[in-house]
Amino acid sequence: MFKKFFDLIESGINWFNQTLSTPLWDITIVLLLGVGLFFTITTGLVQLRLLPQSLREMWSGRVSDGDSLSPFQAFTTGLASRVGVGNISGVATAIAIGGSGAVFWMWMTALLGMSSAFAESSLAQLFKVQDKDGTFRGGPAYYITQGLKAPWLAVIFALSLIFTFGFAFNAVQANSIVEATHNAWKWDAQYVGVALVVLSGLIIFGGIKRIGGFSAKVVPTMALFYLIIAVIILGMNISKVPAILSDIVASAFDFSAMAGGFFGAVLSKSMLMGIKRGLFSNEAGMGSAPNAAASADVKHPASQGLIQMLGVFVDTIVVCSCTAIIILLSDDYATSGLQSISLTQHALQFHVGDFGLHFLAFILFLFAFSSIIGNYAYAESNIRFIKNRPWLVLAFRLAVLFFVYFGAVNSATIVWDFADSVMAIMAMVNLVAIVLLSPIVWIILKDYQRQLKAKQEPTFYVDAHPQLKKYNLDPRLWKK
């Protein structure tokens, strides 16, 4: 019975991938880059001007009162989902298919996307709601409902996020853990899958507060270890770095290998893979991080917008670049025939011997497992938005655990294609929404900058902005 159900799900996902993936991405690419450029211009390069301030906001928000997440915990919960397989396996796949130039387009996606991340997370803070127990909930489903007065579109977004993060992305994380542990220790996929189901279940049945606490402890530690290894490799090969960077830029504009789809005559494989894997990794504009951003207790919506903007920078410009350098500094990355985590493990083995193979398997387990937890946190918030019933939350948790196992025992191709397809739907809905709500983003940013310039601690009072009265914001929040 279980096998028949399993095979039915696999067949449905295969049909979905083959039928819809290409047309969905034709639209998503235009929206992703266009909206990022739109907010970059209309906010006056907020991602560059206020980047130092985002560091101050993140560091000063380490303590939380009550049951809500602190800004730092919300940041690390968001980072738990961003920093993971996309930084290690996704970068390797992008380079293997699109060449070194794909790294350049990952950078561009992140730099433009930082402004989109500021917009979506600031909106999530403004439109958040508070539960009876004092915790905050919010995200695109909430600002679409209140801001755009389109609850039907909010439900579509919530469903797309549930499928993307609760199911597809968690399948990718589990699949990568299986590949890495098999390469290093020859562990059997089925046993690893069962172990991941058990470990994930222990965490997700503990609720959002435990998720935030787990992420705040694990994410900084694992990221630090990975960065240390990358810096060591960089120091060992410092003389080669200028040539690597030059090759990344030059290859970015090599149109000899064209992508498919409607934009096949315009986009190279380098651009397409860089944009796809950039979005998978940093999620800027996708509508995921705002769910964590809304759960933070801050005095001004822009504060958490800046913190989540910083998450995009750390994810792609720092961590993804480390992976790219590790791979590109290995002599045979272009001829090895490897992709995904196997290519990154092979590159680390080239630099530091067998230690690299085992080290990356362990680190990837931490990255991917924390991503499973962060992904679940996002999806649960949207389940509760649709219908906050205990039985539904329980059914959703069981479905999440099913897809963790599904990803562990299935092929990398099907789970990655599934992730690409569903995240395109989710991103399209959110990107349209934040553009339509852009006047509110400008109000939030202007108010924050005014107080910052006056050397005040930015505090947002909705009563000071009569134009926001029509949105019926939570009466317990943002009041004098």
C-alpha cells in the first residue's frame, strides 16, 4: 500500500516537472531581476547604504522578552533555511552545468535581491499579528490579505510555500545528506532516511520557539567551521585567486551555451543556472524569510527588514563564494563529470585530503538538517494561516516527514526539479505582491531613516501615518 502511494506521488511530481518547469521559469526570471532592480532604484540602493546599520541591528537584537523570537533568533531561523544545501550542493551544480560564470549571476541575483528582501521582511513586520500567547505570526500571506485585500491570492501563496518548503526543499535537503554520507561513509539511503525522519520529528513537534533556539545555536557554529576551512584553502592558493575571479566575470558573458525555454536565445546556461541556484540559496524575494522576520519582536519594521537583507548577503556573497572558490581552485572540477555535493566533496578532498570528504559530510548534515527545521517553521506558519487547527498541523507534520523520507530515497534529479518548479510559483506571487505594496515599503524606510538621522532609536507608530489606517493593522502593535 505504501509503495503504491509512494509511486503515485513520484509519477505526479515527474509530470509536474516536465510540463511546467520551463514556462514557470521564463516568467520568474523577468520578475526576479526586474523587482530587485525596481527596489534597488526606488530605495536609493538600500542594500549598500544601510548594510553597516543592518549589522548593528542584528547584533543589538540578541535578547527577547516573552515567547516571541528575538531579532537575532529570527535572523538565524531565516539563515537556517538559506544557508544549507544551496550553498554547497547548489553552487556545485551551477558550476558543473553553467561553468564558473554562474557564480557571477548568483552574486547579481543576491545584490539585487537584497533590496527585495528588505521590502518583503519590512512588510511582514508591519502586517504581523499576535497570538493569545504573545507570539507573532506573519509573512506574505498576511500582507497579501491585509495590504492587497486579496485573501484568495494569500491562500495560493500559502499553499505554494507549504509545497515548496514543507515538501520539495526538505526533500532536497534529505537527498543531499544521503549523497554526502554515502560518499564519505557508504551509509544506506533508507537507513539515513529513517534517521532523518526521527530526528526531524523530535524537533518539529517542539514548536517554533525550540526551532529558533536550535537555529541560534547551530547555524553560527556550522557556518564558522565551514568558513574557516574555506579561508585556509584560500590562503593556500592566494596567488590563483585573481585569475579565478577574472574567469568568473569573463565566463559570465559567454553565450556559447544557451539555455532553453522562451529566453533560450537570450540567456546562457551560466545565467540561468546562476539565477536558479542563487534564488534557491538566498531566497531573496521568494517570500520565505518574511515568515521568520514577522516572528521577531522589534520596535520598527525596517529593523527586521535590514536584518533579513543581511542574511542574503551572508548567504550568497560570503558562503556561496567560499564554496565556489573551493571548487574552482581544484584542478579537475571541469573534467571530473561530478555534480552536486559530490563535486564539492571531491574539491575539498583535492585540497585537504580525505579529511575534506568526511568533514563536508558532517558539515552538510548540519547545514541540511537545520534547513529542514527552518523550512518547516516557514510552512507551519502558513498552515496556521489557512486553518489553525491541531489536526491539520499534525497532518502537515506527518506529510513533512514523508517528504523527508521521499527525498532521501529518490533521485537527485526529481527532487531538484520539483524544488525549482514550486519555488517559481511561490516567488511569482510574492514578487507581484511586494511591488503592489511598494508605497508602504517607502513609508517604512523614510520613517526609519528620518529617526536614524535624528539620532533616535527608530520606533514605528502607525498613528503617525494616516495613510496606513485603511489597512486595519493589529491594534496592539505599532501604537503610542
